[in-house]
Amino acid sequence: MLKGKTAVITGSGRGIGKAIAMKLASFGANIVINDIPSSDYADATCEEIKALGVECIVVKGDVRNSEDVAALIKTALDTFGKIDIFVNNAGITRDGLMLRMSEEDWDLVLDINLKGAFNCIKAVARPMMKQRGGSIINIASVVGVMGNAGQANYSASKAGLIGLTKTTAKEFASRGIRCNAVAPGFIASDMTDKLSDDVKKEYFSAIPLGEFGTTEDVANVVAFLASDMSGYVTGQVVNVDGGLLM
């Protein structure tokens, strides 16, 4: 389904990003793993991907830094000659009630989750325009649509990412570039493991399907949006949430 294509996934050393990288690799894509310089997981993930019979490289860097992003794009192009798929997955949380939230925690989450995606889209758009095609997939969140107490910064960053997705889709559709967002609900991951038991119970009771999602659930939808099967889909937000948000 993706044989011979090249996919770059930010924040893909572990968690949802790793699951996406593994899934795209399983369908034949060559993979560029991107994670922060201090990541202890990126190299091991890359070795797992190579075991699937595709090529993989690791390019570490900070998506907040446009020079790091430029280096990521250049290395991917120098290695594989093209970028067919770009997944903006890098993201963090710094939760807290709004009245207690520091300006630093607000800035950090918006810088990584939203500015980082902007930097990456801007950088990858040029080579995609030259090749007249590509799929950009942004990992948003249902809280970007519904909001969530204690996550003013995270919700705002993901709402902004949804707006960025739609604008990107409109600006680049004429060049054959599609842009969509995937909005996970409660997905069992390192990030959600940090939530309290009370918060987890509250989410669980609100999910019609009666179970938490997995990273593979998210990766499956990303694989569809990355492939030609979604060739007529752009500017959309696909919720992967078990019915949490309807």
C-alpha cells in the first residue's frame, strides 16, 4: 500500500509516534524517525523498523527550531530523494487549572504542539509542491474540539492545529498536497498513564464503546490518510475516540 514511499514522523521514538512509524513501515514505507536530541528510544525504534524489511534513519532535533526542522527535511531528501508522507506527532502536556498555569507552561506546549507543526509544514511544503503530491497528517486531539478542564494550553494547541490543518489543505490542494488531522480520544500511552485514576474513570464512563483506545487504533487511521485510498480526502478531522465526541 505504501511500498517505495517515504514517511517522516515527528516525536516517533515511542508512544503513538512509534506505533505510526511501525504501521507505515509494515505497509512498505521507508521511515524517518524524528525525536528530541535526548531521546533514548529513537535508535531502538529504528532498528525494529528495519527488521520489517524497509529502510529507516533517525534525525534528532527540536521542532520548535526552524534550523533543526530544515535539517530534518534536508536529511530525509538526501537519503530517500522525496518525502511522500509527513506526520506531525510531536507534542507534550503540561496540565493544570488555568488560574494556576504558568506562562512558561503555556508557551512550551503551544511552541511544541502548534509552532512545531507550523515549522514542519512550511518546510516540507516546498519539496512536496515540486513533486506535486504528498500527504500531511497532524495528530490533534478531541480536546481541541470539546475543551477539557485543566488543559487550557493543550486544548488550545490542538484546536489551533485543527485550524492549521484546514488552512494547509486549502492552500496546497492545487499542488496535489492533502492535509488531514487525526484526533485521538483517550488512548492508552505514556502520556495518559500520567493521569489520575479519577480522571481515567471519568473518561471511561463517557466512552460509548466502553474501552480505551490503543496506539494502533490511531496508527491505522493515519495509514489510511497516508495512502492513495484517501486520495479524495483533505481538510478533515477524523476522531479516533470510541465515540467520546459525537
